[in-house]
Amino acid sequence: MAEIFVRSAAPLAAVSLVLWLITIYREQRNEIVEHFNRNIWGLLLSVALASVIFLILRVGYRVLSDETNLLGVSRDIATHFQSYNFMQGIYFPDDHYMVIENEIPTRPVMFPLMAALLHLFFGISANNFFILNFFLFVALLFTFYCLLKNKGPWVQVAGTILLAMNASLAWHVASAGFDLCSLLFAFWTFLFLWKYLSEPCSKNFKLLAFTSLMFIQIRYESVMYMPIIMTAMICLHGRETWQRVRQSPWLLLFPLLLTPLVLQRFLTWGRFENAPELPPFTYKNIPNHGAIFLEFFFNHKDSIYPLITNALGLAGAILLFRIYRDRKTRLFIHTCTVASLALLILMLCHHMGRANVYTQYRLFMPLTVVLLAAFCFSLSENKKVLWALSPLLVMQVFMGYRFLNEHRDFEDLPREMKIIEEFLARDPQNNSLFIYHRPGQITSSGHSSVISKYFSYHNDLFRVWRNFGSIGKIYEINQTWHFGDVELPIYPGWRRIPIETYPQSPFSHLQIDELIPEVKGLQDQ
């Protein structure tokens, strides 16, 4: 079963991607060209805002080892068109890779597949993930700009700027994560749902169906939106929807295309990062995590930025119910509300669903974007109202920038990986071996890495490879813990390599040491 998944996941995901692109080209080509022609300034604004965000925020990993796992899968897709996640392995000088440990990835392969396409053109590099997220961010900003066209140019510009400066969004767009990709396809899915509710024609049904197919294959939580979307379709256009289903034999392909997703969930079930005594999801987490969510979103002790942003969005959502009275619009607003509440409940049930933890902040990113959209769509076209709000919008931009920079240093693992990357870039030997407790973060970048226990058990074999030149220098990467003025290195008998450290970390610094050849053994951790 594992072999079936590994060999079929990438090809079937590629089929889904091609079908979606063909559908967009055939059904939406003229409308997209029209949007580009009419909103060229909006496109330039989107590119400029995305560039500013990528410049003011340090581009790099945010959530580890999640993002390096995606890089490892994309590397395997680009080289072997398979979907393994590299964990431990040796890269030999003849470009042969000896697998020591591979695993089935826990994330769907659609996003790594997109990055793998860039690998084919620009070479395998983590930078391709950042390039991909840059263009996805531009697409999100431009889509939002076009959606606000009926509100006038002032609201379009202000709304797009506020979206770009959204703290939870901006912090994770300049990363190698898949959260932005998932958010963009969620945006497009509900956009095509609105088009279908407005006009239940075959064209809009295809756009909604194939975009939903893509959305499902980016992250697992996306599946929960499908019953909500189908309920909205049936409530307003039940007969037309049934007719579209009967006239669409291509829907029979969907179970086949989603088979790897089901196999992957079955093969990786139980590989959650929760403690053994804690269930991954339970309703008992809602009171505690809900209190954290309310405090962080509406009563943040360190910054007024989330309070104003989310409070305005909540007020805008309430106003939307008063402004729009027609059945179609109210049904769509109810659908978005139910989908947002479903996501919120799911995240609060998660064992790590704490909104005040920077690695989990991304889980609530769609909610902040929904609140911002509600605020923008509730604005009046009256210029007096916009002029009254303009000081608030300017203040929001500067507070958003400050809020982002206040939270940029709460990331020990990404800082640690940044140091390792800088050292790898300076290492003249590509065949060096690195002993590290998270070897997948290094093997995904194309360098040899194993854990200390494996190196201890096969010490003689590694020495033979080193004597034959198959392996160059051997390094140990660890943290040196500080107790007062005393440094306690985890391993004795190493020669220190001078590297740049990041002093922001309050409790440790990274240490990269070269193994002294005369040392006959290695004390296992």
C-alpha cells in the first residue's frame, strides 16, 4: 500500500493540476485577461506590496520540520517522481543517494509538486518555495483587489494594503510553508461558489469542482468545507446542481485522483506531534484554547493591532447581514460564517490550537482574512466615510509593521536552521556528513545527515567511506546549554568551528564542531 502511494501520488496530483489549469484556461481565460487589462494598477500595487513584505521580513523557514519535509518531498518528486520524505541518507560524489531512512509524508503532495516544477527549471533549492509563495501572495492580493471593484478605488487600495499588512498572513507568506497556497485556493473556491450561486451554469460548476479538487489536495482540513459548500449549492439550486452532476461524467475521475490522499491519511494515521497521554483532537481543549484565542485576537496585551483589525472585521460581518437582504447573498454570507466557525472549532479542538504560539498562529490565518474581507465589503462608497477612516488605516499599517517585528524573534528552530544553512553555504565539500538530531532538515537540502545513534552503530563503516573519499569531513551539530558561566557541551572531543550565532536566543546557542580523526568512538547521546 505504501508503494502504491509513493508511486501514484505525484502523477495523480499532476493530473489534477493539469485538469484545473485546462479548466481555468477554457472557462475563465477571457475574464482573467479583462481583469488584467482593467486593473493593471492593482496588479502593480500587488507586486509592490508583496515585494515590500518580502523585504521587511526575513525570508526563511517558519515552522520546522514541516517546511523542510515539504522540500524533501519536492526533491524526490523532481528527481524520481516519487513522494518519499528524505530523513537520513548519504549523498556520494557520483550523485548516488543511499537511503538510510525514508518515510511517507504527512502532508498532501500538491504543494511540493508545484515547487518541484520550479526545481525542474531552476534547480533544486529551497528558494523555489519562497519564489512560489511570492507569486501566490501576488495572486491573493490581486484577487482581493479585483473583488473590491464595486467599492471604488479607495476601498480597493486600502483593503489590499490592509491584507498585505495582516500580521498572521504576512508572517507566513515569506516562508516555505503551504498555508498561503491553501488560503489562496480557499479564496478561489468560495469565489467560484459565489459565481455558481449567482449563475448555476455548467461553466461555473466546472470551475468550482476543479478548484475544490485542488483545494482538497493542499491540506487535509479542506475536506470539511465540502459538505458546507454542497449544502449551499443544494439549498439555492438543488435541481440545477443535480442536473450538472448527471451531465458531468468527468466527476468519476475524482475518486481516483483523491485515492493517494486517502492512502496517505491511512498510512500516516497516528503520527501526530501530541504527547501519548493527549489526544490530537478533543472538545475538552475548547475552553482553554478558546480563552487564549479571544485574548489574542481581541485583547492582546502587547499590541492594540489585533484588537482593532479583528474588532473592525467582526463589526463588518454584523453589518453585512443588515446591508444585504437578497437570498443568494445572505446564503453565501451564512456559508462563509459556518465555514469559519467550523475551522475555528476544529483548531480549538487541536492539541496545539493556541493562537498565541507563533507556529500555530498560521492555523487561524483564514479567520483574520475573512474578518478583514467582511470589514472591506461593509464599507460605504461615501468618500466622507473613507476620509474619516483613512487615519485609522494608516495607523493600522504602521502598527501591523511593529507587531510583525515584535514577533520575528520567537523562533529558535528556524534560527538554528538559518545558522546551519549559512555553514553549509560556506562548506567547500559537498560530501561532508552532518550528525544532527533532525537529519531530515539537512538531507532535504542535498547534504548527508544521520542521527548520532546511527553513526555510533556504524562508526567503522563511516570511517571506511571517509578513507576512500566517499565522505569528506564529519560534523556534529548540537546546542551548548548554559548554566551560569559554565558551558556544558553534549559531546566531548570535538574541534570547534567558528560560526555566527544569534544572541536573541535566551537559553542556548548552536555549535557546529568537526570530528577529530583520532577519536576512535563516539559517546552516544
